[in-house]
Amino acid sequence: MFVRLVLAAFAFAAASLAHAQSCARHLFVSGYFSNNVAIFDGCNGRFLRQLDAAGRIKGAQAVRLNPADDLVYVVSEVNGQIQRYRHDADYAFVDVFAQFTPEIDPTGIAFGADGRVYVASYGTSRVFELDRATGQVVGTVLPGDSGLLGADNGLMMSAAGLLYVPGYSTASVARVNPATGEVLATFVPSRTQGLRRTRGIVDEGATILVGGEGSGEVYRFDANTGAFVGKAVTGLGTPTGLALDADGSILVLSGNRVRRFDRSTGADLGVLATVDDGAIDGGTFIALVPATASSGDMPITNGFTGSWADAGMAGQFGIALEVLSGNLLVVEIYAFAPAGGQAWIGGVGPIDGDHATVALSTINGPGGRFGANFDAARVQNTPWGSVNLRFDDCNHGTLDWTSDVPGYGSGSVAIARLTLPAGLACP
């Protein structure tokens, strides 16, 4: 009760923040060592949330949307799984589509226009076809004795219906025609033009882009002959993930950043996303997935009352939200102070449709002690700054903060619901 009274006494209305235009795509980034897939805004690179917070993903590799069933497929190498998630605002877990034996080490996944599903096996250097309904292996399109070694996560099906397979250990690319069974195991021969540790492959139509993790370059090869055309990007660290953005630029995951490059000149156009924001360690793959709901377009109703936390479940933020009559939102944040220790931060502010801007204060002072040692005269409420809240759906949102207190600065964090009080519903 004391906390509520303090918050109410120091609450005031804040000006509404500008509503950012939503982005039509999400950027998915896989972290092998961090065992996660982080989702970023595909336009501004802002971290949105983790795909899965339940610990299902172990050794994240390729992530692709299957047009045939409109589900997001995730290759989880360490536990030998292909997992599926819904392609909606919630990205809810669906099932384990395929479970492999330990020697397989699945890395890449690709889909044919006819709905067929293909998986690259790093452990056996093969590419399997899976039954599209059961996930069982029904065939092998690249045999283990082809000469290619280390079939990796850049496995790619081109618009022309051809499979391109990166050979990580042989520094090569194989091409497979699933319709005819033709296999060109050395379509791009080993170490062509200095290629080392082949990873990502992207379809450009007449050409393909191939990333060399070990050589720090992105190469361009003729998609029909495999002939070297040129180097699209040079001077990289360890490029692992490749994608083409909607504007035609090349996105490259290298180290802890996703950078954008001009497709014609190779010029560096800047950083799109810093993957550390999504707790990525050992980034392996990037994918652009169409967003099904705009960030921040969900009206805030009493159904958003409940306990929330940072979406990565790292324990940095605990958040209690309560929607009051009069279109007001109580925000209580339980966090850690910059110098250590705990911090209570809270306030009340107006709800403006799909977002709420709330001025916050913090309770501190030497009188803040338990029980009989509490001294109200030595406890004060200090203005802290403000937060802006908006929601993608009933269970996920974003908290942006700006603080005047040294050490807190400003930033943004994806949040996820923990509880929904009995008797309430969302939406």
C-alpha cells in the first residue's frame, strides 16, 4: 500500500512519444553457443524478443519460413532436432518436426516449391529429403561419399529449383538437381579464389553469393556454371550468415553485428543490428521473415495487467503492470541499480491507445530499512525518468526508457508476460 501511495503522489502525465512506423519483416539471428534465436526489427535493428524462452533450442543453426505450411523451421543441431514455430505475432512453439540420431548433426534446411523438405547433415556430409508430414527421412539427394565434407547451414534452394550445398570443411559448393538427381559435387571447387570454410549461400538469380567464414569475404559465382564472377564484399571478420534485404542490399552476420553492404559496389552501409542485444553468442545464421503484426499497434486494455519480465528471462527486469480506471497505467519496475543492489522504480501515466508514456520515480535513502528500523523521514522519492510501453500482442511488448539518474541512460528491452490475473482476458 505504501508503494502505491508513493507512486500515485508522484505520478504526472507525460507527452506521448512519436509512434514509429512498423516494419514488414523480422530479422532472425541464430546463436550456437547461446542456444537461442533472437528476433530483431528488420528495419531499425531493435531487439524485440527471443523466439523461444523454454530452452528447447540447443546449438541454433538455420532458420527458414516454409511457404507450404507457413511455419518457421529451426535447426537445433546439438539435440538433433528440427523445431517448428507458428508464423504469427506470438511465434508459439508447435512441435519437433524431426528428431535425428547423434551422428547426423543437422545444420541447414531448405524447401522446394513443391513442398519438399531438405536437411543438411554436417556429421555425415549428406543432404536428406524428409517426409513433409512426418519429418522422417525418405531419401538422400547428396550422398556422403560425394567428396563434399561438412554440409553446412547455408543449404539453399534457388528459385530455379536447384539445391546449393556449402561444404564447410572442403571449402566448396555442391549443386543438386532434385528433379533429375544430378549431383555436381565440385560445382564450386575447393578453395576457389581463396574461399575458406563455406557457410552462407544466397540466390541472386543468374548468380549466387557464397560466404567464406575463414576467408572473410563474400564471393559471387555463376549459378549455372559455378564460374567465379567476383568478390561482392571483402575485409570481413568471420562472416557466417547471409541474406538479401528488401532494398537489394546484402546483410552479413560477422562477429556481433549484422552489417549492410551495397550489392553492386560492396560498400559498407552501416550496422543494422548488434546481436549482443539479443544475447547471441556464436552467431551462425540470419533470416528475414515477414512480420505478421506491426510492433506497437495493440490497444492497451485491462488485459495487460499482470507480471512481466525481460523477454530473454535473464532476470534484469521484473515489471508489474496494472491498468486503472480513467485510462491510467501503473508501472512498477524491479531492477538492479547501476552500482549494485536493488532498485524500485515506479509511476502512473496515461494510456494513449496503443502505447503509454509513464514518468517514474525511485524510492531511496538511508531510512529504507526493514521493520522497526524504517525511518520515513530519511526516505525520499527521486524523479527517475520515463518509460514508453507498447505491445505486439497480449504476451509480448517493448519497454523503452530514458533516465535522468546517472548510470541508467536510455535503451529498449523486449518484455514478455509471466502472469494474467484471474478474471481478466486479453484481448
